[in-house]
Amino acid sequence: MPLPPPHVTSRGVGRKSRCLLSYIIPVYNGEKYLSKCLDSIINQGLSNDEYEIICADDCSKDSSRNILVNFASICDNIRCLFNERNLKTSSSLNNALEQASGKYIWIIGQDDTIEPKSAAKLLDICETEHLDVLAFNYKRISSNGDLITKDQPFIETRKQDGKLFIRSYFYDTFCIYLLGYEWRAIYNREFLKQHDIVFPKDTIYEDTMFMFNAFWQAKSMRTIHDCLYNYRQNETSVTDVTKRYQAFRIFDFFMVSDEVLRFAEGIDDLHIKKQLVDISKRYLKSFTYTITPAIWKEKKIFYSLVKK
């Protein structure tokens, strides 16, 4: 099957009227688990006009592109965005967010899966309670799909203001539980647009502040205790691979540190502001333990980039 040109939607261009949920999957060399991820989404029991899947491929070098094209040829609600150059995860996600037409957004990792009937449960709660954000718990699974552990920081809560939620449940520990892993919630798309909640450009550590920012801005949000997401501990994932190329991660740490610090400047709660500033410092300190174990070739490249 011939491949479509970059930036062309494979199918499903015209279906927008009843779309409730846009799944967004950033893809980069995800051939090993991508089909399992897509299967778990397609088999949720929703009708095709209730959801869409937007796959943003960031110049994969494996067979991910072929997998996406094959799925899109069968499912008319799958849209494929192929970057002409590598943009990193954050920019790919922002492009997909601009293309989304669903009332709600759920970002899914290419290696991960979601539990059966989880989408219907989340949509029913969001529609009934008119939520900006709905968060849930998740499972960590092995590369073979075996359960490693359940991460369950969220309890059943009532609908409430996001700032009140943070202060009530995570006032001293939100840095541990509310940073990163943006896929632990679904978000009202208009709410994200209204508050300009997007991902920082040009980084693979795209999700550090996204969910916290959404919680902080939300006027109506809640959490549930259910584990609806399966997060695969995969040694070939983008995050784990870059751990073996420490010098190249440092710029991303700098960017994340700056992002956290800039967000802290707009916080009116001094206690939470201090936590964010401390987190920003922690990212900067990571420079030492990332550059130290790097091989001399990596250090040479890194220092040449610093000079530029």
C-alpha cells in the first residue's frame, strides 16, 4: 500500500458532528506495541461517530507509519499526521490538539493500552457533571503485559474547583502525584483552548506541568479511584532510551526547569509556589548527574551545543 504524503489525513476528514472523544497518540518508532494500543481503543464499544483517533507520527524509522496507514484504511475515524521533520513529542501533541474535533481529549502513549469500557465510563461522568477535567488511576505493566503494580493516588472525590482539590488532597505532596503523566485524565477541549493549556515546544519531557496546569485552572473537576490505564514499562520507550544518552537530555531538563519556574511565578499560593520553585531547582541539579556518566563523545557534542 503506498504511503500518504506528510500532513495528509488518511481518512475520516468529514466526521465531526457527534464526536465526543479525541484520542491523541504521539508516535515515534512504536511498532512493537502500537497495534495493541490501537486495538484497545477501537474495542471500547463506542460507535465510530462518537470518537476519533489522531496519530501524530514524528518521522518514525521503523514500520509505525505502515501500521498507522493500515489501521486508517480499515477505520474511517483514524486520522494520521506525518511530520515532515522530527518535532519531538510536545510539538506533535500540540499539532494534534489543533486538529482534534472531539468534545474531550484523551492522550494515549503508543506503548500503552486502556481498560475495556473505560471511555464510556469517563464520558458518562464528564457529560453528567459537566467537567473540565476527570482524573483516574493506572496500572504499571511489564513489556509482556503482566501487572507490576497499581498506582492509585486518586480517591473518589466530588465535583469541585481544581485549586480547592489540590489544596485539599495534595497540598504537601502534589509534586509527586500531579506532575507528568498527562494520560491520567481526560480534558474538555474547549476548556484547554480557553486557558491556552498546551505543551512546551521542542522537548520530550512534554508532560511535566500539563495536568497540574489543567487541575489548577479547572472550575469543575473530580477524580475517581478506578485504574483505567495500563502504562507499559518499556525499555525501548523514548524516555528510557534517552537515559542511555545522558548528555542529550540536559537541554530538556533546562527547558522543563524553566517551564516549572515560569508557572510558579503566576501562583498566588506561597506554599505551592515554593514547592514548584524547589522542583525547578531539582531539574537544574540533574545537570550534574546526567553529564557525569556520559561518554566523552557525548560530552564533546553537548559542550559544543552550549557554545552555540
